[in-house]
Amino acid sequence: MLAPPKEVLKFLPWDSEHFGGQVSEISTPNLDDATLYNVLRFARRHGIEIVYWATSLERHVSPSLLCDFSGMLVDRKATFLFDLVPVACTDRDMASSVLRILEYPCAPATHRLLNLAVTAGHFSRFNIDPHIPKEKFISLYHTWMKRSTLRELADIVLVVTPTDSNDDCAGIVTASAADTVGKVGLIAVLDAWQGQGLGSLLMGAIHRWMIGRGVKQSTVVTQLVNTAACKLYERLGYHLINVQHYYHFWPQIQKD
């Protein structure tokens, strides 16, 4: 028997503070519509503003339930995996006559880096959801970048800059490593540099960094709707290992 609604709902303190209202997530991915309805009714009665739910690709919520609780599918989260091979990640992968890759110091993020963080989140569920104010989405990704450059949410931050200019970075990637698994965090390239191979250059540099720390596998998460990112990872040898549906429900918003 499934747990009662209050045990299925997990309160999220950071999200609640950031968005200015109670935010919870449903911790059970396989609820049927009847149980989901009861959980969302409980959330409505207890003043919960936003409910996140991550479930399998096959699980689809009924249109009537989405309507009753102002819910929507906001993300098809795609996880990619790559088996790192040292001989495949050499300095040659990073060679460029017009670009250089540098490690960003443990320091506050520049304005350019903050803008790139927002670019990285363009397809994020927090940008897709129309009920989330744009300034909250932007602030969330600014926080992610700020905490990454201070090495709170990342072990390394790499930037790519033109060699013939003192201009700020044209692209960025962040990553972390635990045991033998590495995780790519934020990755973004300025619009003016799109289509010139910066994404591959940054990923090659991150792979080399991971290998230097004994990492055997690299993972990266994106959205299926972000076809450019998905194609980049597949081109680099990553393979798709999981897709999750992410729903946002707004129990306090009731249609007339």
C-alpha cells in the first residue's frame, strides 16, 4: 500500500525560499492518477504552491488532472553517459589557433558568466513553466553559476576565450567528480560563437580534466527538446541512458 500524501510529499526548503512559497516534490515516481489526485488535494489544503514530480517516460498524466491542478509537462530530462578513454582525449582535441581554454579561478562570477548561465538554462523547466517569473528563473541560474565559480557546486570551471582579444569568455563549462564518475554541470556558448566548435572544445577539455582525476565515466543532463545539445553529446560518443518526465503542479491556482 502506498504511503499517505504527507509522506509522499517532500518539502524543499531551498526552492521554497527562492520562489517565495512552499515547494514540495513527490518522492514516488509511479503513482496512479487516483493517488496523484489525493496527493495534490492534500497539497492544496496545506498551502503548497508548487509540486514537482519526476516520473518515467511512459507515465502520462490525464488532461483533466493537469487542468484541475494547473499542471504541465515542463521537461523531458535526458541523461547521457560516456565511457572515457584516455587515448581519445588528448591535447589535440583542445588545439585551436584562435581560442584558448583556461580554468576560471575560485572567485565571484563575472557579468558575462552570469549571462552564460542564463543561456545554459534556456530549455530549463524553470524557464519553460509560465507560472515561474522570469526573474526567478534568471536568479536561479545566476546562483548556480555563482556557487560554481566559488567551487560550491563544481570542482572546476573552464572558460574559452579568443586568443587575439582581451574580451571576456565566449563559452563555459562546469563539472564535478566523485570517485570514478564525472558530471558536467553548466555548459553554454555565446550566440556569436555558435556553430564554431566551442562546445566540442569545452567538452574535450573537461574530459581531459576528468581523466586526470581517475574518472572513468562522464554524465551530462539536458532536455530532449534541446536538440543541439543532444546532438553534440551523441557526436562526442555519449549515449542516452535515461529519460524522465518532469511535471510542475500549482495546486493553489484554480480555474474558474
